Amino acid sequence: MADYTHYNPGLDPEWVEFSETLKPPVLPKDLTAAKKVFNDQRAKLFKDVLGPVDGLSTKNISIPTRDGHSLSCRLYSPDNRATSTELTPLYIYLHGGGFLFGSIETEDMHCRLLCVNVPCVVMNIDYRHTPEWKFPTQFNDVFDAVDWVFQTDRAGELGYDPNNVILGGISAGGTMALAAAVREIETGKNRLTGLNVSIPSTVQPSKFPRGLVKNGYTSYEQNEHAPILPMKSLIYLRGFLDEDPESPYMSTMLQPDSVLTQFPRSAFHVCGADPIRDGTLLFEEKLRGLGVRTRLQVYPGWPHAFWNYPQLKTAGQYRQRLIEDTKWLLG
């Protein structure tokens, strides 16, 4: 029986010191306006701390969806690709934000760093968000984008290797990356080389298998009042999604072994002071036990998506490990 409580022995001293001077953004009451202010402030912070990143070019593209919508995307190509005859691996990047927040711009710097330092072509996808769009719209957007990537002649046109495609995501984006892997297996396509997933939700909270953890005491309880994403915020964000608790895409961890054994190699990043911590740890352990090659990095005492404060020293370690894991997945 698993016991992961040691991954939150108390908040990390670096976070404690940083949080003493942290001033959360003051957001407008109007949700549409709040989303814009939040996304703009986050994008500016990343650019101020990490920018500029040279050695690449960008191209804005659009991807059609099954319901006639068009997804805005940004393609990042390393400069060395222009002088090479070899196709470059592709990293499909899905931002986080609880299905409510996030945009191409909020993850622009992470995409640039991956592009230059792996190196690889990166596709930054702006899937549709709540509350305007409910489940499963966001998931279908990701599925449609993955299908688009593998269409005939698409790779040659944009310069990436269709036989070397990584799908990566953070938080909500990580949840959808895992769902896309399930869908690849369901449809018998299995086209993904690997998954690079940070802080996903691997199980719908009402479906969590409490019998797998000691005394049924989960990270939902231990980290109920954690910084950044306490349980009340998790419930608030998921309320907009109007998800189907029975959908296999909301509970990847509960899929049958016949599906999970077909998962591509996978890298996971988990925060110790995160309500959704235990689901990912159980999922990684399950995959590893089934023979899937995995890598796991846990950040004890750190809250959900702490790297969204890029000035933190440990956030720099996360970025470096994200690059290293991508190289491992492509290796």
C-alpha cells in the first residue's frame, strides 16, 4: 500500500522565503477580463526573467477542428534545421491553466528553450478554454491537432520528423496529453514516440482508488490548503469544465492493463505539495510495473506549477530537467 506523504515534509524553504514577498495578481471580477490580465502578466514575467531566446524562428499557423473551429498555434524551428538535410523531432506542447487560463504567450519561453536546447521543432497549441467551451471540446482539439500533425506531407512541409513526435503538457495540458495517448491506443495508431508530462490529473477525483494508499489518506487531504492550487481552487476550476466522470480520458490511471502496456515511454514531473500528486505517482508506478519505460522527478515540498515563477532557482532546475527528459524520450 502506497504512502507518499513524505513528499511534503513541509514547504520547501526557498518557496517559504519567496512567498513572503509574493503579491498575487489582482484580477478583475469579470472572468473574461481576468483571464486576459492573468495571461498577460504571466507572459510578461516569463519574458522579463528568461528572454530573449535566440537561435530559432517562429511561424503562426492554424489547425482546423472537427467542428469547424480553427486553433491558433505557433511553430518554433531551430536555426540549425535550415542547414540540415535531416528532419527534426517534433514536440507538441500543451499549456496548463486549469482549462481556464493559459495561452500561446504564457508558454512561449518554455517552447523557445525546448526548441533551442533539445533541439527540436515545437508546436505550441492554443486549445479552447472554459467557461466558454466545455468537455470534451478541449480534448477533441488536442486529438485533432495530433491527427493534423501526422497528415500526409505535413511533416515535410513544416520540417519535422513524423516518426519522432513527443507530446508534452503541464497540468491541464498534461491531463490531455495522457488522454491523447489513450486515444492513440484505442484507435490502433500508436504514433507517439513519448510523453513528457508535468503535474497532470490522472484520475477523476471521485474515482480515486483510495484503497491503494495508506489509510485512504491522499494528497487531496494532505495538501488541501497548499499554495497555488488548494483543493477549493481545483474544485472551482473543474466546475467550469463540466466533465464526464465516466470518461476514460479523465481517469487515465484506471484504464485496463491492455491499454496501459501500450503507452510510449513517459517522463513525469510531480510536485510534493500538490493535491493531485498521488494520482500521478500511482500511475507512474503502474506503468513501470507493466514494463513501460518511465522517468520520474518529484519536487518535495513544492506546490503545483511553482515554475510559473521563473525567477525561482528550483524553477530553473525544472526547466533543465524538462529538456533532459525530452532528450531521453527522443533517445
